[in-house]
Amino acid sequence: MAHPSLTRRARRSALIVAGSLAAACGGSEPPPPTPDPPQVALTVPAGIISDDKLQVIVTVSGCEGGSTLNVNDRETLLRTFPHSGGTMTLTLERNDIPYATVGLAANLSLNAVATCSDGRTNRSQPAPVSYFPVQRRIVEPQNAGQVVTDHFVIDGTSANPTFVGCGEPPTEIPTLYRVDLSGKVTGTVGMPIACTPETVITERNPVSGKRWVWTPNVGAFAVDAELRITARTTTDIGPTQLTVLPGGDAIIVNRIDEVRRLSHNPNGTSESVAEVKWLYAPTTLESVIAPPLVRADGMILIASLGTGPDASRTDVTVTELYAGETGEQGAGGTARAAYKLRTFARNERLPLGAFNDTGNTLFLGLQLGSEQSQVIACAANQDECEGARLQWTSPALPVPLARILYHPGASRLVAMGKQRVWFLDASGQIRNRDNRSIDANGALNVLQVLRRPNSPELFLLNAPARGLDGAPTLPNEIVAVDQTSGGEARELFRHQVVDSLGGAIDPEGRLWIRTGFDVVQTLPLSDYRRYRP
């Protein structure tokens, strides 16, 4: 009897069984399973790094015989390394970073791609980091605290500097320190005034060899190269402005707008109280609105508000004072001439002032309605700032002014709100790139401006707003501003840290930045311009 035909399902099952029996009897082996891809991890030592190189830590497992490793910023290859497996520290040189596209400081998102010799590959998770390239970094001595004080100035050369700054040790006695490049303290002196984030240390005077150290509304003292205090103010003089004369004496304006010339030496009856060579305090002077300027002919210029035509108005006056230097005509502290430039109503927001470097122009920052402002330039040696004596009027600026200053290295008037900064040229026109202000980041305020008189660039140090108690805060952002070939002010680099920073320019024009406990020497500005044309 013939067998019935197999159904399709039964026939398929029979074939599977037959194939299994054939394999058991010595048929071909099945292909091995595909190996897993390598495991790759990339980490960075910190989220913000300022150094002469950028080191990353990469771990690769699962590649027998090593691998080729690409370190990328997002999808852009930065550098290729051989990797023998395990954990390795790899170094990206500062020239590996594409600053033209990622900025200075570079905001990077780093990842590593490992490729095994058999072609297997995998990519790490991204690691964000902000990298600011510098010439060198000096790390804090182990467990010794900061290399330099919060704010400081620099003596010596770029190769071998010393740092002078003030701070408060555990004794809570304000102290002026000198430290070397390794952070070793080489000299100290107790200060007769408080040290705050607003304390100013002037340049070393080439004649007296001394600096003035002063804290606004508190006091001032002169100190020599060996940190010996040679003169100090009395407790009733709280300086609001201080200008150093060519011979090393200081012109000080105090809280009640008296103007004094203080010697950098004591008065002869006290060991250290400065000799007051003269006092200028006429009853008509109500408020000094600009730092006193020493003109090339030795005259001291004072810009002030004072008695106006009636009780409801006040005049802006520029007064020329004899300095009282040896051989100069006229008694020190007496006026040779005075010029009334403008009259303002006392219920107005009164102007800010700043002289240019020669003293022939007084700039006045005027507060307008709707929280706007503008700057005018007046001839400082003529009455009535009108007509031809009104040299220029700037466009309206969209914020109230907090400060104005003249920067001779760039021939620019710098107009600053709390957070926004504009640069005005010799005709009063805004010369920021694209007419856009250079701003402090987020809620930060412009605290300090670093500059040298013969260099066009300057540096803005930005800090959080004062606390509820009114105490000043330390900066945590620095912005470098230079000029393009067309004379426009532009942001060259911006570096922000989590804790705090400080900055100073050495005698050779190089910028040093304290970043937390460490200190870095920045690259020459020509390098930053090359990185970011």
C-alpha cells in the first residue's frame, strides 16, 4: 500500500531533523559569536582648566593588542594617539584646539573613539570642559594655600617675577605680602588699613621707588621696595581718590572732598604719619567728580561740583592748582585758574567725570531719562562747554553710567554701566565691534579695569554684586578687550572660574591671573590674536 504524501509542515520538520543528524555526524561548524565592542571612557581633571596643555584620562578595555584612539571635540578630530589598553593620561597640546570655532576659552565637549586592530570600535560619553591656553601654570605649594594673594601687583621680569598683595591671615591683622614664583613668602608688613577687594596698589614710582596702597574710604600708606611703611594717613582721612605725583607724593581726595598733598615720608613729629604739604578745601567745593590729574606742566587739575548761580543749581568747575614742587611758581595748593563748564540742577542725577591724558579735555557722563546716558567732551581750559568748546556728544547709551575713564593706550573713552562697556573715539562715536557693548556675563558687574598707558588692550574683572551687607566681592571672570586693525574694540578672550580670580600686568606687559589657589602667566596677546583672528 502506498504511503500517503507528507504534509508541507511535516516535510519541513523532517529536513530540520536530518540537518541536525548531519551536523552530529561531522558537518560544518556554526560561525562564532560576534565579539563585543571595546569599552571606552574619557574624563577630565576639572570642568575649567587654564594650563599650557590639556590632559585627559582615557580607559579602553576589550582590545587585545592595543588600539588606535581619536580624541575629538564633538565630531572634530583633535589628535590621534596609540593606546595599549587600560587607563592612560593623554596630552592635548594647546595648538590642537580649534579656537577659531570654539572660542577663547574653548568650550569643548570631548569624546574618545577607540578602534581595535580587528576593526571593532566604540565611542565614549562626552566630557564637557572649558580650556583656556596659557604660557605656564604655577600650582599652590602643597597645603600652603594660594600662591599669591587675592589681588596683587608684580615686580621684576616676566621670567622671574615677585608678587605683592594684601590679605588677612588667621591673626586677622591685614598684611602686605611679597611672594616669589614658587609661592614662598619673602616679606611681610602689617597694614595700618583694611585689605578688601577694592584695595588699590599703585605702580612703583620711578623717583621715590615706593608704592601707595589705599583702600577707598579707609586710608592709605606709602611702602618702599623692602615693604617698609614710610608714610600713612591719619584715621580721619578716608581717601576716595588718589593720584601719585611724579616725585612720589600723593594727591588725596577724602570723604568730605578735601584735597591734600601727602608726602611719601613722615612729618617729622611722628614715626610714620605722612606730612601734609598743603590742603585745598574752599567752601565752594562740594564734590570732586574725577581723579585729580597731574598735567605735563606740573599743574594739578581738579574737576568738581560746587556753588551754582542759586541754591537749586551746581556748577562743574575745573581748577588748576599749583602742586608746590621745588622751583615751581605759586604756593602749593593755591588756584591759578578756574573754569566753569556747565551748570546742573541739584535734583538731576549729577555727572561723572574723567580727564584725558593731557588734561585739555574733561569728559562728563550725563544721566538721561528712561535709564539712558551719554558722554560729552568739554574743553577743560575754557568757560562754558557750549558751541566750539563742546568737542562732541556721544550717542545715547541704553543704561545709566556707573563709571567713565580715559584709556590713553587706545585713545578711547571707556563708558561703563554696571554690566555693559562701550568705547568712544575722538569724535564721540561708539567703536565697539558691530556697535555691541562688551558685557559682564550673567548677573556679574564690572569691578576693576586693568590697563597700561602705552598698550591699547585692557582687561575687565567682573564680580558678583555686593552682598546684603554692602561688602565688595571678588571677581570670577576676566575679559580681554583689544582693537581690530580698523580700531574697533572687540572681546579677545573671556575666562570664568567657579571660585574667584585676580589679575595683574607685569612691567613687561604680560598678564598674570590668579585662578583659585594657583596662578598662571598668559600667552603674549599676539598668540591669542593668532588663535582668534
